[in-house]
Amino acid sequence: MQPNYLDERLPRYTSYPTAPHFSTAVGASDYRRWLAELPAELDVSLYVHVPFCRSMCWYCGCHTTVALRDGPIEAYLASLRREIEAVAALPAWPLHVRHLHFGGGTPTILRPEDFAGLLALLRHRFAFAPDAEIAVEIDPRRMAPAMIATLASQGVNRASIGIQSFDPLVQRAINRIQSPQQTAEVVAGLRKAGVAAISFDLIYGLPGQSVGSCIETVEQCLALAPDRISVFGYAHLPGFKKHQRRIAEADLPGGEARRAQAEAIAQRLVAGGFVRIGLDHFARPRDPMAIAWKEGRLHRNFQGYTTDACQALLGFGPSAIGRLPQGYVQNEPVIGPYRQSIAAGELPVARGYRLSAEDRLRGDVIERLMCDMKVDIEAACRRHGLDRTVLADAGPALRALASEGLIAFDGTHLQVAPQARWMVRKVASAFDAHLQRSARRYSPAA
């Protein structure tokens, strides 16, 4: 096995093509047309970005900013509401919503009445399915009982709680002090209020982290009995996120240490009754995600693995990405230009990508690999009506991976070796026709 694979920078493949390949060739006028073309029977998902936190976690790779006062948040909400109204008005009929995800930043930084008002607007402008999933990302360090009550009263049915690590040394190194007790109180409050589905987010590869501290964090998480746990590798990109410069690169574990941490976490979670899903998600056997994985219905979007099978995702707020059958659009990432576009009566699209038939095929192959650890290339080509020679450029990389024992490949059926699942991004990259132009922007493969 090639040691250099451990430090090779690769996309997470939450989309294909990935965001660095979006361009200004696609803009607001394209988005308007694409929205107007959406068929009435199409189910959609919504993503709402809240780009504010009360303090900055130094590991953070999200588009967010520190807001110590509520004034900037209130001004932003006014723009966000206008964007929602503008987008909802473009299709000829109310779009049917199956999933809604509030991300950030810290969505629960909103005042309870503002959060309720935002959800009321979304419900007014879109047709929500009775069983729609409504998920919210939560920072338990600043979660008041009033906000918990509001989440429950507004129909939120999944809470995604950021933990990262419970190791005090690691927490100090990343500027995120969060006790297990603090987290447990929020979990208990959510369950008591009726928000039953609880997900945790963990990170490995942080400064000062060890296999021992990772396992200790997992043990503390298991005691709180979440339904799902996501385990992400820290991506150190100080050239793009200046606050990451507060983390000394010398304090970060190398590729072998990162892999050891990830595998130790995975083994403990599986021993604790979780199903290992794809690269970095874990769920209880009866959780909808575990069932979707077992039945081959798992998907991947910008939040990672998902049960969301909708063909369209509409993103609201700065940096939010939308996915439609025709292609991708991404909003202005900076709050100022985003609000200026809204004030001028424009959709705040900064860039995007128009999908070709080949892009859809490659994206399908990559998604199945990322979700199932296997793919039938011939069947994928038939689904898209393309000849398999379109993917001939993947051949040399696949043959090399097969010779190293990372995959089994007979020319049609591709299976990632069980011991090499942590390298699935490397396998998927064989089908990425764009990769070499942007590899520096991605996280290590392990």
C-alpha cells in the first residue's frame, strides 16, 4: 500500500463536480430559468445557512462570522426572508418539501421568535410533506431552554449536535470548551421536549488528539445514546481559513496517526451497536439511514450521507449551494455582497455549474462508490444512456488500485476492499475528470 495516499488531498465528494469547479459562467439568470423549469411533481429539499457564531472555533471550515450582538443577525434575517420569497415565487407552483436543514454557523443563535418566524415563512411559501425531516445543527454551549421548546413546537425532528472532542486539552487547542455535562443536559432537554432523533458530530486529526482521547470521547458519546454519529477528519487549510492559523501544523497528527484514530473510533462504535455507513457515518440498526444503506438507497449531499433522495436542493443564505436537475448554483459567500444583491432585487448567485450527461454519469458512479463501497459500471452507463468508453480514462488508476489490493475490479464490477474502505475517496477520484486543477483545496485522504 502506498504511504503517500494517506496525505494526498482529495475531495469529500458531497457533489460532482465539486465546488472549486463552479464558475461565473452560471449565474442568477440561469438559476431563475432552472427554477421556473422545475416540474410540479418534483420533491425538493431546503438548506438554510445561518452564518453567525458567538465565538470562533479554530478548526472551523464553515462560512461563518462572530456576532456578539443581535443587530447584524436581524439585518441578515431581513435579507434571508427576501431571498426565500424571491426563490419561492419563480416556480409556477408551490414546491413540495421532504427535507429542511438549518446549518451554519450556529442556527440556534437566532432568537426563538425569529426562528419560529423563519419556519412559518418557509411553510407558507412551500408545501411541506407531513413527515418532512426538519433538522437543525446545534452548539450545546449556548442552547437555552426557550430555544429547545421552540424547536419542538416548530416541528424540528432531528438535532445535530456538534461535539468534536471532549478532551480538555484538545478543546483548548481548538478554542471550543464544551463539557460532557453541558452536552448531556441539552440532549435530555431535546428528548423531553419531543425532539427524539439525535445526531452527534465528532472530528479526528485535531491538535493534540490521540487514539486514547478519541476513544474516551466515543465512550462519553455512547453514554448519551445518540441515533447517529458522524466522524469527520479535520481539514487544515489555513490559506483559506485564517483562524486555522492559530493551530500549529506541528501539533497535528500525520496520516498514519489520523487513520489510526479513525479506525479506533469506527471499531468502538461498531462494538457499541452502530452500523458503519460509508466512509464516516454510523447509525443504530433501526435508524432510517442504516435501513437506507442496507437497501441501497443511501445518498450523499453537502451535509454528508443522507436518506434524502430529492433531485433538487434549494440553498438559502451566503455560501449556500443549490442543486437542481440542470446543475449547481452557489450564493455569494460573504454577507455584505450577499445582502447587496438581495437589496438590488437580484438572486445572490455568485457562480455555478451546468451539468452535462457525462457529469451526471460520473457523479452517479462516485456517489454509489461513496455510499455502497461498490458500483456496477455497466449498469450506471445504461442508466445514463452512455457508452462505457466515456469512463475509459479511469482505467489506469483503477488498475493501479487493484494491483495494490485496494479494490477488486473485473472491468465492470468495482468493489472497495474491506480493509481499504478508508481509501474510498481515492477510488472515487479515479472517475473525477476535474481533480488535478484543484487538489490543493481538499483535505487529506485519511
